[in-house]
Amino acid sequence: MAAQLFNRIGQVGLGVALVGGVVNSALYNVDGGHRAVIFDRFAGVKNLVVGEGTHFFVPWVQRPIIFDIRSRPRNVPTVTGSKDLQNVNITLRILFRPVPDQLPRIYTILGIDYDERVLPSITSEVLKAVVAQFDAGELITQREVVSQKVNESLTERAAQFGLILDDISITHLTFGKEFTQAVELKQVAQQEAEKARFLVEKAEQQKKAAVIAAEGDAQAAVLLAKSFGQAGEGLVELRRIEAAEDIAYQLSKSRNVTYLPQGQNVLLNLPTQQ
């Protein structure tokens, strides 16, 4: 009797375990920032987007496909040509995410790796069209205008595939080797021209200074000649006296100079040795 009771309990436990296994295999979780699309073996991809949480599905018949709908970054490099036929290496950094309501359509047309199929092609297309409207110099001086045009065109193009672009920025913009060398040579030529202009201006200023100095000397000579005519040699004698006073003043400050008056002997009278 006890053996039959234990067998009965074992069968019930086995049935519960089997039911629990089936239930667990029919559950799936959708984490935060994700959405799910259900593929049915008989009906195909259902036009239904499953939100966050734990949900049921029919094992073997149905299969959930999980999508990340948070913004993700992607760098897309492109080589294109400018209006003046210069090679331009440009890289865009894009923050993108799918439109949640269009996930069944995205999975049906593009698949789970929709970003790999869409972003490189439409980015290259838009960049080639926009960059071709500007020459190399304008791409540098009007970078904000270029970025705005790329943003508008690329956002409109991505919306056709069910994608939202939260941010688009130009992170890298360089030109071909020949153009870079030409720019460097132009800068060197401009610097040389500025240096030459400075030297010319300096020479002009020196010339003006020499002319002014010569005019001053001429006026001084005229004034001296006029003074000599009026005062005779008296002016020369006055200048001589002023010069002598200045020399005497300078010598008086020097310790190594001794002034010996003319006609006087200031030597010590030392006794001669007999």
C-alpha cells in the first residue's frame, strides 16, 4: 500500500516537472530598451511589436526576434570629390535607432543587421551629393552649412528605411596629398610676401628718418652760419669753454687721473742716496 502511494506521488511530481519545463520553454524576456518581433512558422512575421517584460510564445511554431531600440553610434568613412575635383576623406559619426513600430517591416526587408545594409550606402550617397556642391576651401570655411545639408538629407533618407538619426557630426575631414602640399606652399608664399612687405615698409621708414635728419642738419647749419655772421668767433669760444667744463667735470670724478698744473713740480723731495 505504501509502495503504491509513493509511486503515485512520483508520477504527480514527474507530471509537474514536465509541465514546468514546458511552461519555462514557452517564456521569453524582453529587456529594457528592447523590443521583440514574433516569427510564426505558419503566418510569417507578425505585424506586432512586443514590449518589455516576460511573454508567452508557442514553442517550435513561434520564435521571438529581439531588437535593441536604443541609440547606437556608428562611424562611416567615405572618399568623395569636391566641386573643384579635390579628393576629400570625410567621416561621419551617426547615432541611430530603429522606429519601434516599423520593426516587423525592417526585419522582413532588411533583417536583424539592418544597420550594416543601410547606413554605409545611404551615407556615401548623401555625402557625395552634398560635398560635390562645395569646393575645397568652402568645405573648410562653411563647415556648418555642409553639416546642416548632410544632416537634413541623411535624416530624410534614413526615414525611408524606418531609422531615426539622433545626431550626425563630421568627425574627420581631410584632403588629398597634392592639395595639402599646395595649401602649405600657399601659406609659405603668404608669409614670404608679408615679410617682404615689412622690409619695404621698414626701408621706407628709414628713408623718411634719414630725410628728416638731413633736413634737421641743414637747418642747424643755417642757424650756425647765421650765428657766426652775427657773433663772429664768440660762439666758437663759448662752445670751447662749455666743452672744457664738461671734460673737467668728467675728469674730476675719476680716481685714476691726477691733474698737474703747468710749471709746478709736485714730486716729493726725497733725499738722494750718497
